[in-house]
Amino acid sequence: MSTKRILVSDPISEIGVAAMTEHPDLQVDVNTGLTPEALLEIIGDYDGLVIRSQTKVTREVLEAAKKLKVIGRAGVGVDNVDRDAATDHGVIVMNTPTGNTISTAELAFTLMLSAARNIGPGHAGVLAGDFPAARKAFKGIEIYQKRLAVIGMGRIGTEFVKRAQAFGMTVAAFDPFLTQARADQLKVELAESPDAALKGADFVTLHVPMTPDTKHIINADRLALMNKGAIVVNCARGGLIDEPALRAAIDSGHIAGCGLDVFEDEPPAADHILFDLPKHIAFTPHLGASTNEAQENVGIQVAEQLRDFLTTGEIRNAINMPSLDAAALEDIGDYLGLAKSLGKFLAKLGPANPDSIRVSYHGEIADKDTPLVSRTVLHGFLASSREDVNIVNCPAIAKELGLELTETTINASTEYSELIVVELKKGDQKFRLAGSIIGKSPRIVEIDKLYVDTNIEGNFLIVKNDDRPGIVGLVGTALAKHGLNIANLSLARNKTEGNALSVIELDSPATEELLAELTSAAGVLSVKAIEI
């Protein structure tokens, strides 16, 4: 085997560096603090690149990296990597989703306690010589027997829950993929929505990615659902909290305070809207992964992943590429885009907290090697709200959530030469979608037993309404009013139940104003905006 070169451009664990340098077929150069220009000059010599958050891997860098095969990010977030460009250039991007789980959970729990007991203001008062005044001013809040709302029950949320329960808190958890069986195992109340989790909560901690669906998930309306004197904790992503709304709720006396490690704009301005609050506050500068142990763990993990990929071809924690050989990809490649979109549609349209996903194959595709197609459906489903999921780890994450994936082949004939049917089940409730390859074009052809015909990517508006005259015209008028152009329209009717479905593909995303107007319109039963 020819020697492969790896560039470590951000500091990682020395043990991690040794894991690579000790392999006889790898040459490792540690060269940190490179300017963008310096990185461009040398990146063309390397097969692998190890980074943390400082190095920015832009499309320009990837175009210059003619030999580069893999990028390893020591940490979870890969915002500093142009993932589309990496995929375009055939570069695998790996992260280390588990290395900082404990450190982030511990920091979030520390911030909750610190805000509740006024550790920061009390500390400042002691140093300022105001001991008697500080003792009188900073009466704390106990967490024992208080209700905690956890938004997001991934690894970090689950670790937080363990610590909260040890302190005697009761927990309500919202995660759209957490099953009732898993919630029972964790001894948490399963909430069907963020509102249900937050109603009557004394504390809330956030552990979800930043997506269009989660932006400002904590807003004025949801803060109002919490008990008077509640505390908000966020060690996940800035932007999950509407910061002006939080300040207004604190000023009104309804919310006591907050513990934040992340902010919508980082670094936050010195005159940030929350920084002059007198008590029940705790702020840290994005320290979730900043422990000796976490830094060591992610550095070792990413080094081992790059070493194994470059020497044996093994892929772990890849976020932009399935584990496939060339022959398998050629045989089922046309179905993977369809499968991922079916999963994404299912996450948006199906019931929350399902028990299982079943993927069924009809026709010619039933004779192919379909497990990867099924896994791609699962990946698309989970990726709608989990940033730590990829084609490699999605089965393990589903297992953590108690979500069962099953696969079947069916010999019954259909109108299509081949058909993929995905079905979500929650108790007795079922919801299904189907897709097919028509010519060379993947299409969604069924939504919950209503026959449609639409693309698998784009901006969609899904409208369910009473089956009576005028509704389609009403929707069209509203779209025109808001300056939204229809790219494609598919209509379906259920005469037995007296309702109809419109799948509208738009040239641009639907606005909140449009959704509010249509939701309140007479005869409209539901409206969903989906961007895929």
C-alpha cells in the first residue's frame, strides 16, 4: 500500500495523533493555525484532513484538494465544512457524535443549577465585598420535585434526564421519534408536542439541532406555558430561543432566568439583551465540549476513523455517503434518492412518536439488495430532526429511540412495475406513502392511500380539506396574494370520507403568513409546508 498523508490542521489529542502516526502506511503532519491561503497552498498534497471548528473547509479548498478522500471533524457540528462540495468532489465527511455527550450534559445540568441558585451573581457579590447584601438578594430555587421539560431525547438529553431524576425531578420529554416503550424504560412522561412538555414546567433544557422547524422553538407563546418562576437552559444551538421574547418574559416576572452556553449570534455583543439581568442567570462561551475528557475522546475517535478508512476502507460516522461498493451502488442507486425523500415526507406528515416503520417492496425492486434502501428511508426520517444521524448510525439511533424498522417484499400486483411503500405505525394508527421510478424520474405516487403524482424534492404545500367546490380556488388565491408561484399541482379525493388532498409544489418556500391564513380558512382541515 502506498503511503497516505494526513494533515491535522486543528489541535487534537496527542493520543489521537499517535493512533495515526503509528501505522506504517500513514504520514501525519500536524500544522495548526493555518491561514486560509496557506491551507489552499498545501491541501493538494493530502489524502486526509483532521479538523475541529477553526479550519473552514470551503468549496475553494475542496477544489484544490485533488487527492483528498476524507475529512474528519473532531466533534459533532460540521458547519465549517461545505458538505455539498465535499460530496461533489467525492470526499467523505466524518464526525464524532458521541465524544462530547457527557461533557455537554454535565454543562447543561451545571447551568441549570447555577441559574437556579444564583451562583454567578452570588460569586460576583462576594468578590465585590457585598457579602451581606448578596446573601439577602440571591435567594435560590430548588430543583427537587420540580417538573423538567426536555426537548430532544438523543444521547445528551438522555444523560441529562438521568442526572435530573437523581436529583428528584419529574421529567416530561418531547422527541418526535421517542417511542412510548422507550419513554417507559427511561421513566419519563412522553409528550406529544413541545407545548405538552412545556405546560406546567419549572425548567426546560434543549437538546435538538438547529433546523427551520426548531428555530425559536422556545418563543413567547411557549414561555407562557411554563410555570411562573421557570428557568430556561440551552447548551444545544443558538437560535432555538427567541432571545427578545425570553427577555420580555423575564422582565414580566413570569420566567425567573436562564442558563445559556450558546447564542443566536456568536460571539454575542457585550450589550446583549440578556446580559444585564441581575439574578438567576448563568452564561458560558460555548463550552459544551470543552473538557479535557471530551477533547481527548473526540480527538482519538476521529483519528481512529481516518486511520481505518485510509488503511482498510472502513467507514464510520460518515454524514454524506452510504457504505457501499461500486456494484451495489450501481444496482440500487436510482432508488436511494426516492427512499430518502419518502423518509423525509413521512417525518413531516406521519404521527409523532411512532412505534415502527415498515418498508415494503413490490415488483422488480423486490429482487434487489434492498436493506440499504430501507436504511436510507430510516435515515431520511430521522434526519429531519436529528443532526447526529447518518446512513451508518441511523439503525443504532432508531434502536435507542425504540423505533423498529421492518422490511417486506410483496408479490401482489400494482399499477406500477415497481413500488416502494413506507408505513408508519403508532398503536392502531397507520400512515403510509408510496413512490416509484416512472421512466427515469422518481415520484411520490401515494399519500395515505390517496393517489398523487409529484416530485421528490422541492418546496411543497400539503393541504387537506373538505371535498367541496371553491377550496382549490381559495388556496390559489392565497398563494397569489403572497407572491408564491405554483410549479406543480396534484389533486386527490376520498369520496367516502368527503375530503380531498392537494400537493402543491412551489417555486419558493411557503411563508408563515400564508400558513396561518390557510389554516384558519373555512373547509381547510390541515396545512403542512415541507422543504426537501
